[in-house]
Amino acid sequence: MPGLIFALSNPQGTEGGGGFTFFIPIILVFVVFYFLLIRPQQRKQKEHQNLLTQLRKGDKVVTNGGLYGTVVDAKEHVVVLKIAENVKVELVKSAIATVIEKKEE
């Protein structure tokens, strides 16, 4: 029995597994999440914002609701789309999902 007590005690008096080494796995998980999830999402959001600022009259687009249309007028926050003959709708620019075809300048 006396050997068991000695095996459980730490004769050098050093602390094992505490302090900064506890935070290393947490920091590594955060770094992995940043490079695999957060950074690509920020890049995609920046590209979409750039796409919205470059909308011009004549561009063919798809909305988040699935409507196909041609840009008739693009203002600061509003886009007017022609979705059929004599049918125009006003949308918020953020409702544009993607540009199918850019009009050549």
C-alpha cells in the first residue's frame, strides 16, 4: 500500500497539464474554424457585395426567390427588373442572388 500512495503523489512538486497548455487545444480549434468556416464566408460575402455594386442596366440576373429578369434600372439600394413583357418589379439589391449574363459595354 505505501507504494501506491507514492505513485499518486508528485514528488517534484510540478503541476501537470495546467496553465497555458490547457488553452492550446481551444486556440487550435478556433484557428481551424477561422480558416475553414469564417474566412471563406467573409470572402464570399465580399464577392457578392462587389457583384451588387457592379449591377448595370441590361444585366440578366436571378433573384433569391428564383425570378429571372433583366435589370432596367439600378439605383443605390433598389433594382428594377423586367421579368416579362410590360412587367417590371422593384427589388432591394440584396435580393439578387447572381448575375447570369453581363451586358457588354
